[in-house]
Amino acid sequence: MRRTARAKLKLESRKPSYDWMMLKGTRQAILRRVQPISIHGQVSWDVSFSDSKDPEGTVHTVRVGPEAVDHDLAPNDPIRLEYLMGAVTSIRHSES
């Protein structure tokens, strides 16, 4: 099998993750937990959430800077995740 055929097969067999195809856009979710974390003095937040269409489904976690998150969020709040190039860039309250 040629190298390009193997690479294509490997890519096609890859199981897509929650945000694998989101290049730019937003998603609705339910906040599960916010955990501050410090790595070498740099503070980040691990934000856990589940899909608003399947609240009892898989819980996903992203790591963002504190400036990217509304500070008055609480567990079970509806949130809006903003994506750019497959990465979460902002987490805000959602109206729904």
C-alpha cells in the first residue's frame, strides 16, 4: 500500500471528536464544572461541559485563559462556546 493511501485510510478511520469539524462558529452546551489550574504560574481554567442536546451524554473539557470565560458562571448554566480553528476561544452565558 502506498504511503498516501495509508495516510488517507488512517484519516478516514479516525473517530471524530466533539469539536473536530468546527472551524469557526458557536455551540450551545451545559456547564458542568470550572476548575482553575496553574502551570508554572500561568493560570488557566479547565471548563467541563456537555452538549445541550444531550445533557446526560459525554462530558467534554477544554482549557482556556480566564479572560475567555464569564466569571459568574455556575454548574448547569447554559453556555455558548465560540470556536476558531477547532479550538474554544470564548465561553459565555447563553440565553437558551
